[in-house]
Amino acid sequence: MTTRAASRVTRTAAAPRGASWIEALAVHVVFVLVAVFFLVPFLWLFTAAFDANAEAYIRFPAQPTLNNFVRIFTEHDFGRALANSVFVAGATMLLDVVAVALAGYSLSRLEWRFKSWITYAVLLLQTMPLSATMVPIYGLARALGLRNSYLGLILIHAAIELPFLIWLMKGFFDNVPRYLEEAAWLDGRSKLRALAEVVLPVARNGIGVVAGLSFLAAWAEVLMMIILIDTQDLKTVPLAFYEALRTRGGYTEVQYGIVAAMGVLYAVPVMAIFLATRRMMVRGLIATSRGL
């Protein structure tokens, strides 16, 4: 009897206690509040975009219209800004992926003196605020003739994100078994070919994370755009937002419908990139966080 009672007590103690209905209700209420907090701005964005008399608060348009979308293309030249943003962000993404793949692989596989110092120095560069480097970047771009050019925007956007992305990609390469590329070397492949044919396919989730983060950073960056670009032909979407807010009455006469229509189209490529790479980004971030 004593043995049976002891085993019953052990099973009871080991069994997890079910959550009460109050705890479950509290969890669901908090989840709903958080979801509403993040969805309300998007609700205003979509309602105001189709409202001819949009205001700063949420209201459903009595007569939905597409006039705001027509005006941003006819009056604000938004089509050119959208095309420029897609080109600059896409080129930045490609440049970052190539540079980060090579640099991350070097830090992960090659051995040299002061390697750890260089690795942490790369991460330390990311801690420098962009505002502190704004003046040197402007002077360098002016001296090299990179102002008012696509090349200047692409190179500077890529350089801004490189330190963090290199550190991130190094973590992905560290998780790739070395025997895979060693087997490729034994088959006669060079290190560069083994990287392209063996290592990169295994680390494709990391490539997806790097590509997504690089595109989003270049897509949303506005400070470098303001100080490097003076011509209307090269303006991007963030600068179009800035100009739409600068009305004759300053910031007190904002055309909310115009801004909301721009915001809807501005979010479309972001959502497309997220939906295309969401699985790779989630798997890649989970794989990177294992070593933390």
C-alpha cells in the first residue's frame, strides 16, 4: 500500500497542472489587445487611402474612391519614386548577398591572426549611429562623385547594413558541417566552387534572411536619401513621403488621403518580400538563435 500510494503521489506531482479558465481568458485578452494595437494603423491606412476627405482618425469612407491613387501618380510622380526604390533596394540586396556570403564564409572558415578581434570589430561598427557618420559619408560621396547617382545610393545602403549581416551570416556558416565541403574538395572542387555548390545551398535560409533584411533596410532608409539626392529624377518613396507632408501650410495641412495611398503601395513590395521569404527567414532566425 505504501508503495502504491507513493507512486500515485509521484505521478500526481509529475503531471502538469492544467491552466484555469481565468488564465486562458487573460492570455487571449492580452493577445487580442496586442493584435488590435498593431492592426489599427493598417486599418487607418487602408480606409484613408480610399477616402477623398481622409482625416487623422479612423473613419470609413462614405463613397470610396481611387482618386488618391490617381493623384499620387499624376501630381506627385510616385511611379518614378516607386521604380527608383525597387531598383535601389533590389541592387542593394544583390550586392549585400554576394559581399556577405564571401565575408561571412571567410570569418567562419579561414584562420588567421587576430581573427576574433576582427570579428568583434565588424560587429562594433554596427553600434555606431548613422547620424554620427552622416557628415563623413556626405563628404566622401561628394569627393568621389557619388552624389545624385544610383551607384552612390546602392554602395552606401549596402555598406550601412554590411557589419550586422556579416556577423549574422557567419553564424549560419558556423552551423554548416565542415565535412561537406571537405568531401567536395576531395572530389576536385575548388574552395569557391565548393562554397557555391555545397555550402550556400545548405545555408540558403541564411541567404533568405540576409536578402530580406537588406532589401527592407534599403527600402525604408530616408536619411541618406535626403543628404545625397537633390534631383527629382532619383527620388525614392521615402523622399516622396517627405515631400507629400511638406505642404504650403507646413505640417498642419497634411493631405492624409495622399499619404495613405502612398503608404498602401509602399507596403506592397514589403509584404511580397515577406511572403516570399517568410519560411526561410523564420527557419534562419531560429537556427541562428540556437547558439545564443
